[in-house]
Amino acid sequence: TGAISSLQRQLEIQESQLRRTKSEKEVLQKKLRERENQLQALSTKFCSLTEGKHEEMMVTIEKENCSLRQVVTEQESKLAEQNKLISELQGTVSQLQAEVLASRYHIHKQQRAQEAIQSQVETLQHSELQTRVALECITSRFERYRSKIIQATFSTAGSKPPQAEVTDEEVLEAMQKIINERMEFHQMLKQKGIK
């Protein structure tokens, strides 16, 4: 956005300079027309002179003509410079306009990319929330299930209730012990022929 503002300021400055140069060109063209009109008037005046004043006026007119030609040459040179400057300014203005358009397109593209990323972030946040809820539910169920297993394991005859927090390995060992004792008891009953 800063780049676009800078380019727009440059564009306004160049356009202002272009307008000023065009205005100066119009003034020069107007002066040139005035000089041409003066030459035309002198030419007309010269044609209307009588033979007696012809030679005397010739010198004056020649001087004026020389002076006017010099002025016209200078004005034409200035006009050519102004035309060249106008052409350069128009090129600069066109370039700045292209840069402004490119910057706007780039910013618009970045905004679209940012909106897409924001949408993905919102989707991921929603998914994370759902995962957290599901994880809490599973954790709660697991804890209840684990509590029931511990209660069933340590409530059998001959088992001592745990005095502190029981690890999963301890619960597994206690269950394995109960299973082994049951299998031994079942084996003993089979050997004695009791169903």
C-alpha cells in the first residue's frame, strides 16, 4: 500500500509537470503565431509602401525580419524541447500507471492468498476443537474403564487394595496373577474330576 501511495504521488507530480509543460507549449505556440502575424503584417506593409520610402523601409524591415527570425528560431527550439519533455513525461506517466496497476494486482493477489490462509486456519481451529472434545470424551471413558478394571482387580479375595496411585504395569501384573490362579484352580478341579 505504501508503494502504491508513493507511485501515485509520483504519478500526480509527473502529470502536474506534464500539464505545466503543455501549458508552456501553448504559450510558445501563441507567441510563434504572433510573430508570424507580425511578419505577415510587415510583409503587407512593405507591399503597400510607395516607391520613395521603399529603400528606407527596406533596411528597417530587414532588421526587424532578422530579429523576428531569430525569435522564431528560438521559439521553435524551445517548442522542440517542450515536445521532447512532454514525450518523456508521457512515457514516465505511462510507466508509473503500469507500476500502480501491477502493485494493485499484487496486493489483490496477496489479499486473496491471505483470505484462503485465514479460511484454512479457521477450518483447522474448528477441527482442533472437535479433536479436543473427542479426546476429552475418550480420556474420560478410558479413565472410567481403567477405574473399573482396578476396582475389579483389587476387590477379589486375597488382594490388598492399593494405597497409592497404581501404574498400568501394576494393574496388568495383578490381573495376570488372578488369571494364573484361576487357571491353576481350574486345572486342579479338572484333575480331581470336578466339573
